[in-house]
Amino acid sequence: MGPGVGPPAVGQRLGWADAPAWLRDEVERRLGAGVVEAVTQPGGFSPGVAARLRLADGRRAFVKAVGPGPNPDSPGIHRSEARNMAALPRSAPASRMLWSLDRRGWVALAFEDVDGVHSSLPWRPGELRRVLEMVTAMAVALTPAPPRPPRSPTAFGRASPAGAAWPPPTPPATTT
């Protein structure tokens, strides 16, 4: 690593085999085939599952799932991601969310699996160029912005200001 570049911050992942059996069974049922290979993905901060799955019928999916422990805020973060992904237009250059599940305190999201690699730290010029191209494509696809999904009353454990509404009400028009 070069000067000023520390090790990447990462969370501890839960392996696919360590997820509750009922959750693994439900994921397989929803995906329509058994999981024959699960590769845990590095990076990120959730203490849950983040795995690329290869299914018995040859298809692939990316699944992330988290329960209430050890971080009780994590399921809410996954719920928010599910709402945001569902609001994206089909034109957005993003992996499609296949479905989400919220049961027994666990939240799981399944996405189309996309070929790719994690970027290096520090970024290499070609990687940075690809990221900037994607950000530009997202700006085009998301302008105007999609409708904002409803916001929860708390964000990362902090309550919103008392009586605050989102989106904020439009002030009445004034006349002169």
C-alpha cells in the first residue's frame, strides 16, 4: 500500500452455511434451484451474508442477508436498500433486484449476479475511469430523480427531528 492508504475497512461476514437453515431454504425456493456453490464477498460493513451463489440449474445470483444480531440497525439498512432498489428505473445501470424478504427479524435481498472485480486501493487509472463512466451513466438514467421511497422515522439509530416529515411540506405560496 502506498503512503496514506490504509487497509480497507471491512465488516465480518456470515458465511452462507452459517445463515439459518429456514433462510437458506427460502432463498433456494425463491430462486427456483438449490445452491451448489456460495462464495462470500469481501468488503462492506454488514455483519450478514453477502455471497455470490451458483445454482444447480447453472444460474447465478448475489444474495445479501442480515439478522438482528450483532448489529440491530443492519436489518433496517437492508430494508432501506430494498426500497431504494425497487424505486430505480429499468434504465439505471445497476444489477436488478430479484426480490426481498423480511421475516423473523432477517432481511434478505437477491440480485442478478454481475461479473466484475473489486477495485484496488489506491484505484488504478483504468478502474477510476470505469467508475466515473458508470457515475455519469447513472446521472443520465436517474435524471430526473425517481420518486423518493418513504423514509423511516429513524436513520442509523438517530430519531428524526420531532414532527419532521419527509419530504418536507411545500411552503404556501406568498403574494406580494
